[in-house]
Amino acid sequence: MHKIVSGLSEGGWMLFDTFWALIFGFALSGIVQAFVTRSQMQGVLGNHRPTTIAKASLFGVISSSCSYAASALAHSIYRKGADFTASMVFMFASTNLVIELGIVLWLLLGWQFAAAEFVGGAVMIFLLALLTPRVINISRLAQPIQTIEPDPEKPHESSGEDSHSSHSPTSRSHLRSGLSSSAGYTIGDFIMLRWELIIGFVVAGLATTLIPLSWWKALFISGHGFWSALENACIGPVLAFISFVCSVGNVPLAAALWGAGITFGGVIAFIFADLLSFPLVMIYRKYYGNAVALRMSLLFWVIMAVNGLVTEGIFTLLKQIPIHHNAHTTAKHFGLNTTTILNGVAVLIAALIYYLYKNPSVNSESDFAQDPICGMQVRKSDAPASYLDGVKMYYFCMDGCKESYIKSR
């Protein structure tokens, strides 16, 4: 019982040290999402040329960090005409190159891991863009997907200019409308990720106290140079698959793994494997069919493992691999210190966001809706799914939420 309490306490202090970073990251992501529409993204992602891949990466960086939302949005923009490879790059970037992930990595693991997020992210996107068209022939493996017919249950979308450009925050005369929309995205992202974050911190705290160091050493071999690095990089994504934790929520567990002795590249492979968790693989199967989902999963695993090895090699050459495995080194107390002050500011920002969310402007309220299943905010004019229930239209972030709603009636 003492170890359980100690583990929960450790997880709680990890949350305390990263709370301000999570609030700042979610808030910034919400602001950007309110100003960049899905139609704008799909309109420039029609191929997988280098410039298009760069744009897909940029759109991913400024999008939601939720793995489930990213997979749904990638499928949605692909269904509407975006290139499959560009859609996959967008999905990877939106979960692995976001700002809040880098900040949390820095706080829990050190600046080297934060830098590795972007170095490894560039390597991973290069490998993804290079290998995806050669491994996955989506036109032959997947069921035909209609890319020009609008969803019959959704409002008609114009085929010319962006059908909702006149309603976007950039064209509004009042800043309040844009802030209300941003607050909706911020709260929606948090609702989508709340269980991943809670589970991530709890599991990480318990892992540091309940799992013996000998068990980790038996799982991750060490002292064999390249072969240790290879084994660790290959095992990292497998742990991500069975952990059911994704996005920013897997960083605390990564910190626990680092403290237990996994290699630098193994940690990077684990962090980037958030898109390989079991629930997401099942979503791929539903979106694209068994053949494509299988190839996607195997390709992602190879890319994540290779990326871990390459990133570790780069940082080894630069002599920037951390020497000591410190999973959590910050002071564990409240007081007049930087972390406590930043958390206080974050609480005020969170309160303001919640106020704007509960008191939206009239324009914001008409342009956006909340997914009744997961709580994520979606733009009505380009929501991935919708359902007319009697006289009321409901909007969803993905087909899975729509089906869950229909089954619950």
C-alpha cells in the first residue's frame, strides 16, 4: 500500500510540474485551430510532393495534439480529396511535433528529448513520405472512398470558395468571437485527452515504484552497443501498442522508462509510437480496411524503430545523450518557485478559457458545435460526421462518435 501511495504521489508531482505547460500548449493549439479550417488544409494537400509534405507537417504542428482527433481528421481530409501520404504526414505531425509535447518532454526528461522531438520528427516525416507510396497502394487495397460527394446528412458545402470563409475568426470584426472559438477548441481537446493524461501520469507514477528495476533490465537489454539500441527501439513501439496511452499522456510513462534504463532511442521510438496504440489500430482498420490497416501498422512500427535508432545516432555524434537516467528531478513542493508561479498563471488562463467556453459569442455559437460523445469542438460546415436526430442536427469529430451516439439512442 505504501508503494501504491508513493506511486500516485509521484504521478501527481509530475502533473504539478507540467500543468502550466499543458494549459499553455492547449490554449495555443486552440487559438490556431480556430483560425485554420479543414477546407484550407485539404485544398493544398492534393499530392505528396516535397512542398506539400512541408505544408502537411506545418498544418499538423498547429493542429490538435489528440491522437484520436488527428486520425479522424486525417481520414476526413483524405476522403475529401487530400493525398493519402500527405494525410498520414499531417497525422504524424499533429501528434508528435506539437508545442505542448515538446514542453512536457523538456520538463520531465530534459532539453535533449525536447530537441529530439523535432529532429526525430523530421526524420520520421522523411521516412513516412518516402515509404508510404511504395508500401501502401491505397487505391488497390482500400474500399473506394467517395471524395466529391458531400455527406447527405450534412449541410451542403460550396465547391467554390471556402464555404465558411465569411464566418472564420479571421473575418470577424470582434475579437471576442475568435477567442470564444479558441476556447471551445481548447476545452474540446482537453476533454478528448483527459483520460489519456490521467492514465499516463498514474501509470508512470506506479511504474516507478511497483515494477522492480530487474524487470525493466530483463525487458530492455543493455551493454551490447548497437544491438541494445536496436532491441530497445523495436520494443518501444510494442509497449506503446499495449499501453493504450497516447499523445502527451505517454510522456510520463516515457520518463519512467528512461529512469528504468531504456536507451535514448528506445524512449524516442516509444514517444513517437502514440499512433500505434491498440484502439487507434482498430480505428485504422475501420477507416481503411484490414489490408491497409495492417500495412499502416507495420510501416509505422518500422519507421518509429528506425527513427529511434537514427535520432540516437545523431545525438550520440553530437555527444548530447544524457548520462544519468533521471525520470523526475524537480523539487516536489509548493512554494515561491518558478513552477508554482507558472501554475498560478495557468490557473487564471484556464479560468478565462472556461468562462469564454461557457459564455460564447452569438457568431461563435452558430459556427461551432460540440461532439455529444467525446466533447470535442467541431466546425459545423466541415465536421467529419453529422446526424439529424428528429429536428436537431448533431456534429461529430469522427464516424466512431457518430455511431456511438446512434447506438446509445
